[in-house]
Amino acid sequence: MGAHGRGGIDRLTDLIIDEIDQRGELGVKAARLVTRGQKNICWGMVVFARALVQFGVAAGRGKIDLIHIQLAWRGSAYRKLIIAAVARSLGIPYVVHLHAGQFDQFWASCGTYLRRRINQLFAESAAIIVLGGYGARVILDRLPTLRDKITILPNASTSASQPSRCRSNSEPARITFLGRIDPDKGVPQLVDALGKLACRADWTATIAGSGQVQQTRDQAQRLGIGERIDFPGWLDPSETAALLQQTDILALPSFIETLPMAIIEAFAHGVAVVATPVGAIPEVVAHERNGLLVPAGHVEALASALNLLLENGALRRRLGDAARRDHAERYDINTYITRLVAIWRGAARC
């Protein structure tokens, strides 16, 4: 993983490392092996080659008991297949942690040789972690004998250090999007939905992330809402927390997801969520209990859900309060780390 990178997996990895460093009572040391360069393909190859050398040196010194492989698709899969092969050759057990919402399609599109290597990656792992039942089905549909290896461990985040704002009735509600700004995340549909709410004066929006920023800004201008949408770019964890403290509604109308960190972080801040039932999201967001679900790509439904939450402050607060309680019970990082370390200890004995 890239240290302090911009993806949800990077953010979760940083959080895991930081929390383990602070919890000496666990008796576990974890270090990040950076396998992906952030600049270009050539630099990425240099970074990966360096990672293999670091891995080999640490293994030769007997400093590695277990490898935790954060697995996504495409380039991530190719790199992790090599890491897993090296680990097997050195007799080091590994855990596979599947993240990518596109992995099912990627796996199906691979040629025979690559599919066999992916099958081997999972079959010879000491344990497999998935973010929800969706991820488990992706694996079990192809490798049903691996059921006993799979543990469902949803993403987690720290609890909010400060309460969310108490908005006055005269103050506009803030609608926030967090994530990569591209069509897979449903950003064009979100802007279209906001355009349908242009006649309402009681909202502003923030679309935070990197990607197709200028295209999205231009779309908002064409719809006459450009002045009401802020584009701050990518935000680090502290900036994200500060934004969520000022947010009333998180909108994440993605076409492809597994379990976005943005939803978990919004739950921690008691923010009402509007999302789509893709990946493991419907296992976390229960419609009309702790959030609202709308069909992916359905602009009218998205606009209607946002309009409902703007109209009904009591509903918005009820959904946010339920989300905050769910976070405390199910998605807090302390509980997550305890479960993760238990998986590691079991895998290291294999």
C-alpha cells in the first residue's frame, strides 16, 4: 500500500498501523510494505522492486511472522500475486483482505493462467477477510471449499472527537460527497440531482476528492448551481473529520463499491447517508433506519431522497443518530483491531 495514500484502502491501512502502534498491550508489531508508487508506471516498478527487496531482507532476518495482503483489482492483484508467491516460497503465511468492488468482474475477465494464480492466492492463504457478505459470495461462487477461511470484517473508523454541528433553521444544510470524482462514483448523477434542487435555497454542497474536478465544476455551472458547490480537492483524515462535523447529508450514489470508508466515517459523525445498494453497502445502510438507499443511476430517486432530508430535519437527525449508534456498536476501530489481531494470531499459527 502507499503510505498516506488517497484511497479508502490506504486510509484504513494508515488507521490500522496507527492504532496498533498505540496499543502496546496487544503484543503485535505491524509495518507497512509500500508496493505501489504514486507518480507513474516506471516509478511504480521501482517502488515494487524495492518492496520485494525489503520483504526478502526482513524475512531473512526472521522478522516476519505473517503478511497481510490488501487486495484490489488490476495492478494491485498482479503485485499481490507476486508477494504471495514469495511468501509461500519462504514459508511465511499470509492473510488476503479483499476490497475491490470490481474484483468479481476482473476475476471473470482474466485468462486461464491468471485465474489459476488468483485461485491459488486464496486457496493457499491462512485466512481471508472480506468486508461483507458480498465479498464472501465473490469468493465462494468460485471456490466454495474456502468457506471456513473467510471472516467478514466491515471497515471501521475512529469515533468522532467532537459532536456534529447544531444547525439553526435559517442556516443552509450541507450535502457532502467524499471520494474519487468520477462516473463510477455517480458524481454526474449527483450533480444532476442537485440541479433539480436548484429552486431550494436551503442547501450548499461540497464535492471533495481528486479526479474529474473541472468536468464536474463545468457541469454544475451549466445547471446554474456552480456557486453553491465547493470543490476542496482531496482531504486528509483531519480535514475529512472537520468537514463531516459541518455536514448534514452524505451523498454517495456509486455504481461500484465494496464498503466505502466515507460511509463509515459519516456514521461516526452522526451524518444521514444517501447511498446506493451496491457491494456491501446494503449490509450497513438500512433503508429508513440509519440512511436512505436509492437505485444506482436514478437521478430522480436521488433528488427525491435529498429533498426529503432537506424538508424533514427530524428524519435527518433520526437517521444520523441511528448511524452514530451503529458505528459505536459495530464499526469502531478499537473493536476492529481486536478482531483483526485475533485473525492474525490464528493465521500465524497455520
